[in-house]
Amino acid sequence: MRIQSVNRVFVISVAWLACIALAFHTGREDAYSVGDTTELDFDAAGDVELLNELEKQIASAKKWFAEQELATTAEGRPKERTRRDPHDLLHHFGFTHAQSKLLANAARALQNVSGIYRRVFSELSPEGKRQLCEAAGYELTTDDCPSSTKYRTIDGTCNNLINVNWGKAFSPFVRILPAAYANDSAALRLAKSGNPLPGARDVSMKLIENENNVKAEPWTVLIMHLGQFLDHDIDHAALQKVNCTCETTDKCLPIAIPEDDPFFEQPCLRFARSVPVPDANCNIVPRQQVNQITSFIDLSQVYGSTLEKAMEMRDVSQGKGLLLAMDDPSNSVGKELLPNDEEHTDCVFANPLLKCGLAGDVRAAEQPGLTSIHTILLRQHNRIAKRLSELNPDWDDETYYNEARRICIAMWQHVVYNEYLPPLMGSQNMAKHGLRVHPDTFFYGYDPYLNPGVFNVFAAAAYRVGHTQVPSTLLKLDRDHNVMEQVSLSEAFFNATYMNTSHGQGGLEAFIRGMVAQAVPKVDLSMTNHLTKHMFADPPGGEGLDLAALNIQRGRDHGIAAYNDWRVHCGLPRASSFDDLKDHMTETTVQKFRDAYDDVDDIDLFPALIGEETGDGQLMGPTLACLVGEQFHALKFGDRFWYEDGVGDQAFTKDQLTEIRKATFARLFCDNMNDLPTIQPYVYMEPDVGTVPSDSTNSFYEYSKANDFPNSNGAMPGFFNGRVSCSDTATIPQPSVEPWKEGYVESDGASGGKDLPFSLRQEHVIWYRLQDQS
């Protein structure tokens, strides 16, 4: 009994000490040897001795971490740089938040404790592990939720009131298929032969064409820009903060440059692995990665995913719920711009008053198109917040902010599903996955048992296909839609110079006019050499990075299963030979895969997804459409705050929802740009020329309410997309915020959504095309 009692005390103490160590950012990679499997004969005295040893190790680890942090602070980074390293620029996309480091420390502590103290660790499960991950922020409960359920939390917690951690920032990505590693931990997937897979750069060289001249007409390049902006709303993996070399380590997986490489002279592309974290159940095997932002479509790239970031982005001085902005230094009467990011050390700028913009997401300044959309959404929030302050002068800053944020998120969700997704997915896939928006009724499809988290396969492979849609040049048009300039993509990376709005420059206005006119490249095995050779190169045109190779390596780093496994998941037959791929690939493409891989089961997912031929009336192949459809289904049906939802305190009234449904990206641009006389109503499609045929409408708002689009030919019969004046609110409706005025009386006497049971979703199976889930 005495030994059992001491053991219990020891088990609790180990968990407690691990939590304390974690809370102080402790952990020491050389303090424990994960490979040490020495079996210990425990008795009371041995337990006490082991406990003392663990205390000493934790104290030593705390000292070591303090020394490392001090050294890092002392070294810093030079304030002035004569040349930007492409690998440094890449780290802006893998920015590691302090919370991610905390989770990484939790994983390390779990790994170390389980490696040495195997017998003790077995007794720690599950409570000891739960305590450890609770210290890292995993295990929130309903007690941690706010009393009001009207507004989203900034970090995504408590969206689901049953599983309050689902979809929150700093949660592990969701795995659909098991992780594909060579062992039960983190070693990269091997070829079917048992040998290493071909190098990622070698695969890229054999598969990827370095130009993307084939256009997916009639769709515009806004699809690519919006896709990147949306991606930054829902996923952001953390990279190991380490200066990798060409040596493979537990944190670095360098991509070897083949000897016959016709372009790169460097020996490797340095590659930092994503930060490993415990999974949702606080297990460390197999390796898992963290999503540092909320998974919900909630404009977290504008507002932030932590309370600290959200407050940094707010302007509370005026008491009107505004976001922080700055006056345009080049245009005294121009609309506001993103505030300068004074800590962006890799930003290029000509005017010290106009630097790379600061936003809720650290990647906002990557290229001018992305910065432009960020700025438009900033202006949209402030415009709505100011209008709310006029309608309701008695509200406080917090209410203005939350209501404006709530409205902007709702409009954002509407345009994503009503405008952006249809040409990508096609009307049949939109219906299959329940992605259509309803023209006039509430939505009763929320599923509290559906995890809305971002799939690891989506973040690490599927949604990276947009990289094939990136053009070599970004088009700038003047107010009359004439070409002003074609900006080389290589010149534009993290370059604030192009945001200059002085006479003849155009700034973001010129880029946006270009986005809605320039044709988008097709999703295929082609990528501009600005991404496969010169990405982030300084000087432009020199040796940069190969984004295709990075995508392949990232998929392996994240343990993404081979293409054949995903074919099966999506209902396609498993390919037993390369010839079987011809069901959705051309003979030429299949031959490329034969040259790149030894076996059909070796094929990485990313190149296979862009190698599939696109389906009728859609910009994606079948496997990609499956994975993207499943993800956006989860993001809609697993979001309690989905804008159409008629259940709960967060539900909009009928009249409010009517106004939200008027939102279009054309109107968003019209209301928030300095100089946009005309624009086509559906900005994802190239503008038509001429007069509106008698049998057609030129109002996308009206057309989208009554039609599934596009058809199997990728067309929208009965719709004419000619440019109209931004003042034409009949063709491009302007949503009103009048229904948010205190005391407003609903047009039909209804006050809001109806509080109906979840089972009602079965009654809407026809509209939402849901499969029976009973």
C-alpha cells in the first residue's frame, strides 16, 4: 500500500512538474534521450530518487531555455539588409506564434517523458497528458466560454458548445486518412520498394512546366488572389524557427538539388519542418502539425486570431469600433490604408511613410494583390462601423466593433460560397457537398458533431493548387480599364513600392482593376518560373525557391498519404498501374509520372491533383474537387455562426439576412475604392462587351438567386457581364445597415431566425442535397 501511495504521488508530481516546466517554456532537447529505453525497477526509494532527478532535469532545462532566449535576443537581425534571403522571406509564411512554441514544448515534454519514463508515463495517461496539454491551451471547457453566444470569440473557441476546442486557433490540423510516415513517429514516407522517394526538386523538374500560358477563360485572376486571401483566413502552419542548412536533422529536411539541375547551382533548398505538436487527444505519435489561426471563415486575416493581435488592430480612440488605419501619404483625399508594419524587416519601400501593411495575418504584404484585398476589407469594416455609429449613437466602441465584424464576416461568407466557389467546384459538386447558398430562407443544417477544423491534407496539399493559377505578371489598369503596366511577379514580393497612389502610379486601385480583367491560368502541371525558380529571389530573376518542390516536401513533412490512397477515399478506383491513371489524366501526363516515380503508389498528392484533367464546368479535377468540397462542407455545416443559420442568439433577422445576401465583390470594390467608375457585376468572370441581350440579365445578384452556375460547359447562359456604373445600385445592389438600427421593425413582423431543432436539417435535404446522415 505504501509503494502504491508513493507511486500515485509520484505520478501526480511528474504531471505537475511537466506542467510547471511547460508554463515557463521549459524543455531541453539534450536533457532527455528519447532513445533511452532503459527499464527501471521501481520501488519507493527509487521513485523518490527518480523524482529528484526529474526535478533537477527540469531546473536544468529552465536554465538552458533562458540562455537560448537571451542569445536569440542578443543576436537579433540586422536592421538594414543589402540583400533579402529567399529562405528568410519564406519564413514570413511559416511565422511561429508563441502559442505554437508552447505546444511544441508540450510535444517535446511528452516525447521526452515517454521516452525515458515509459512505465511512469503509462500511468500518466490520460490525466497526466491532459494536464500537460491543458497548460498549453488545448483543453478548454464550457466554463471558459463567454456568457454571451451572440458574437464569435477572436480565437474561435466556444463556436461549438459541445466541443469548445474545435476550430480554435492553435489546434492540430484534422486528419482524414492516417499520417503516412515510415515509422510511428516522423520519418518521411518511403517508396513502395522501401527506398527513399525521389527528391522533391527532381520530381518538380520532371513534372512541372515552367510557364503557365494556358488560360481558364472566361474566369479572372481574382480567383487566384481571393483564394490566397481565403487561405490566410483558415490555415497557417508554424515552421521550426531554425537556420537550416543542407544537413538533414529532426527539424530540417533540405531538398537536394540534382547534379543535372539546369538552373539551381546551390547544393540544396533549405527546408524547415513544420512545428510538431500533440494531437487533439494530446498524443504525440504519429507526428501532427498545428493550425495557428482559426479554421472558420471569419476574416481572422483581418481581425487576428488572438486577443492580443485583435487589440493591436483596433483603433479604440474614437469609440466607434474602428480598425487601425493610416491616411494615404500620397493622396490627401484618398481612402485609408493598412497601417505600416514597422517590424517587417524584409519589406522593400521607396517612401518611408508607406511601408508593408500591418494586418491580422502576418502574410498580408506578400504581393500587391493580397495587400489590396486586405485594404478593401479594412475599409469595409470601418465604413460599416461608422454607419452603425450614426444609426445608434448610444452604443459603445465594443458594440460597434462586434456588430461591424459580425456583418463583414457574414458578407464575406456569402461572397465566398456564392461567387468564388461555383467556378472552382462546378454546380454539381456545389450541390453534392451542400455548398449552395439559399436565396431567401434560413439555414437549419448546423451539425454540432461535425469538426470544422482544417484538414491537414487541405492545408499541406489540396489548397496549394492555386499556385498553378499565379500569373507571371500582375496587370495594372487605369480608371478606363486601359493597361498601365505589367508588374513582374518576382519584383512584387514584399514590395510596398507598388502601393504608391501618387499620380500615374494607381496603387491598389490599378491592381484591382487588373485582377478583374486578367484571365486566370488553368490548374495544371504548369507553374510560372517566378515560382519554380525565382520565388523570393533577390535580385529578382536570380536563384530563389521552387514552390512546387516545397509543396511536395511539405506534404511529406506533414505525412500526407500518397495520391492512390486519396483516390480511394474520394470514390475513384485504386490505380494498380500507371495506365490506370488515364481515367483522369492524359497520356502525356501519365508518362511524366512514369518518369518521375518508380511505382504508381509512390506518387505524391500535390502534383497528382494538378495533373488531373479538370471536370466539365469546373476548374478542378475529381480528387481535388472531392477534398475541397469536403473541407468547405465542414467549414459551413460545422460553424455555429454560419451567416444563414436561423438557430440561436447569433442569428440575423430576416431583413438583416436579406441585406447580407446583396453583398457582391463588385459592390465591395465599388464602395471601398477611390476611383472605380465602372465594373462588371460578376468580377470572377471577364467582362462582356456590347448591350444586354433581351433574354439575359446583367444583375449577378438576381441571376445567382435563380440559377445553378456554371453549366457543364463552364458558361452562365442568360447572364450578361458587361461593365456598369458603380452608382447603378439596381444592377449591383448596395446592402443597407438600416435593419441594425435600434427599434427597427421587421418588414414582415419577424424578429429573427427560428429556434428549431437540429433534426430539421432532414427536412431541407432537397435544397442542401445532403446525404442521409441518420
